[in-house]
Amino acid sequence: MEKRSLKVGFMPLTDSAPLVVAKEYGFFERYGLDVTLEQQNSWATMRDKVCAGLLDGAQMLAPMPIASSLGLDGQRIPMITPFVLSRNGNAITLSQKWYKHLDEHRLGEGQPISATAIASIVNKKIANGEKLRFATVFPYSCHYYQLLDWLSAGGIDLSHIELLIIPPGNMIAALKSGEIDGFCVGGPWNAFAVRAQLGFTAATSSDIWMDFPEKVLAVLASWQMQNPNTCKALVQALNDACHWLESIPNRFEAAQLLSGSQYLNMDLNIIAPSLLGSCLTYKDLPPRQINTYNQFADSESASLNCPSIDDGRWLLEVMQKSGHLDNPSHALLQLPHIYRQDLFRQYFTANQDVAPR
């Protein structure tokens, strides 16, 4: 193996569970790796540290390797993903002050809210010369595109909405201060807002883009070429951790790990719900049951963890629709060099079961 001691970046979010489990339960060690997990506070910082070689790899948003490889966010630096860490996991939460304005569109038991419900709120804001302000975590993120799709599907004129980019850990403070009216973010921040009676959760990414890749393992293309065996070991360890997380009792254990001060440093009753398939919606309502809220693996199908070209192609279409990409034809040619389903298939051949050893 080319390199055994690695620094891997993670964001203190619920879906960092595979990395935390791999570290705490020895999955990295099983494959001969000594991994130090380094917490980051913004996705831009995560990207910059990987690009600068300060991190060997990182948990990243699914569109980030594409954006970096195409130079959409500045300098063009080829980046790849050989592994999908998780699917789903995001949700749209609005300030609790707006709940009373929903009228007949208020949350029904077990049902999401369409953006149609906030049309009157948007109109009131516009009448006062203001816009409803939403935040997402990064421009090139599923959060950003899912929020736009949710608003558009509800008939909301996007020119009447102001979008801000705020790191996940700063969302609650921005909502509490009134800087924003709502956000699209990953757990645990939606549940935190509901528990703190600061907000209500209208819809999850499972409602908007069912089972789409959310977080991926990202490394520089050059790093993978220089460290092919190390990259394979890293993916195999994370694959084992993802499959360990298929079990509900194991997920509760993972929630306990994540609640520790070195990770999320948060109460278990905020972290655990989404891992157990439960979406907190509003202070007085029972949670929604969403079994696919956080998906990490599927023993019936290895494709859940495979960074497929089809998913990448669909992302390119969304990025073009959102104004982030002018012409996807060149990007389509680059996609097989970014979403490395070929590496995934090499790592998990027919002779090597994808489920953990």
C-alpha cells in the first residue's frame, strides 16, 4: 500500500456517520489504514484543503467533484469520487413565525408541505418591498438545487426569493436572528430547529429527489493515481461502515457516537430521529415516518454506493437549468473521469461481495 496514514475531512452532520463509524469501530484499521478525521466548518474550506493536499480525501457534496473538475468554482482542479457515502438526508425548514400563515396548507400527519403553501408569505414580502430569504450550504450542492425545485414545483417565482450561502453550523443562528426565513440543510439542523421551537420542516430531500446521492468520498484525481491501493482500501473500509449502518440498532449506536464532543456535540434526541427514519416536523405534531431519510447502503443492491454516470448526467442537467453550467456537452465527456463507477466496479468485482466481511 502506498500510504497508510491519512487525513480525511468531514462535516459535523448526521450523514458523516460512515466516517465516524469506520474510525471508531476499526474499519479503517481492518484495511491497514491509520485515519485521522479532521472536522471542517464549511464546504469551501473542505474543498480548498483537499485541493491544497492538506487532506487526503473528504466527505463532500455530490456536485462538488464535478464543480471542481470543471472549474465552476474557480480554479479547475480534477477531482473524482469512487464512492457514494449516503443518499437523501436534507430537508427544508422555515421559521416557526410563518407557520400560522400557512392556513389550510398546514402540515398534515405524515405529509410534506408544497411550496404553494408559502405563496401568500412570498406575496406579503414582495408587497413590502422585500423577498423571502432562504439559505443553502453551498452553491454547487443538492441542497441548492432541491430548494429551487421545491419552490418551482409550488409555483413560486424564483425572482421573488433571495438565496444566501451559509455553512451548516451557522444556519440556526441565522434563522433565530431573522437573517433568513428558512433553509435547506442536512441533519441534524432541521431537527435542532424543531426541538428548539425555531422552525418547522416542510419537506425532505426524499420528497423532492428520491434516493439521490447526497455525500460522496472525494479525492484528487492525481491522488488516486499516486495511491491506487490506498484509495481502494479507503473505499472498502467506508463500504463496510455503510453496510454496518443498515441495522437500526447499529444506527442508534452511531447516533450515540455522533453525539460526542469530538463530533456533533449534540443531544441524542436531535441526532437520532433521522437515522431511525423519523422526521421531526413541528413542535405539536408527531414526526413523519421516512424510512429512507438517511440511506447508507443496501445489501440487495450495490448500486446505492456506486457513483453512476447516470446520476452525474442528471446533475449536469440540473446545474445547467440553475444557471451554473452553460453547455453540458464538454462536461458530459469529462463525467466518466469524475464519477468513477469504473473504480467502484474494480474494487467490488463479482468475486468480492460488496457486503462487509
